[in-house]
Amino acid sequence: MAENTENTGSHEKLYKAEYQGSGTFIISKPKRKDKKRRQTKVRNPQRGARI
């Protein structure tokens, strides 16, 4: 099979799997955005933080 290596600017942050051989893959995925990380903290406060 031919390798799919599209490395254009806008595609760098998408999900990508690179085949290294012998059943080994390097899988990369986009980072979570700061806004989403903050909302997760707001909606799910740390256990025991409230009285």
C-alpha cells in the first residue's frame, strides 16, 4: 500500500496515522482548545471543592 503523506498547512492539526512498518503506527490528533478545556473545568468542579 502507498503511504498517505499529505502535509499541507491546514491538515497538520487533523487526525493522522502514519504507518511505520511491522504493524506500528504513529497516531496524532489535534490539541484541545483552551476554551473547551476551561468549559470542562467549569462544568465539572473538582470533587470535594464545594461545601
